Amino acid sequence: MRRSKFTEKQIIEVLKEIESGAPVVETLRDKGVSKDTYYKWKRKYSGMESGDVKRYNGLNI
């Protein structure tokens, strides 16, 4: 499987930016992210903080 060019911290920052009211299409275009990737990230990381991701990865789910 290919590694992401974005860190988990960057992913959460993009999601928070969009959740705070930034236009989705423009934000994704600026960051170089496809809509499909955004929806995958949203499903996996929605509502998480940076510390939550570290704990999530430690669970090996």
C-alpha cells in the first residue's frame, strides 16, 4: 500500500479547517487533495485531535 504524502497531523488540520467553515472544494484544491481522499479521511479521522490519532494507531484496530 502506498504511503500518504500527508502526515496525520496535516490531515486533521485540513479536516478542522473545513469543519470551521472553509469552502470544501477550494480548500481541497489549495492542499492538493482529491474529494475521494477527503471523504476517506473524514470517515477515519472525523472528530479526532492529534493525540487521539496516536492512541488510535496504538490500538492496532
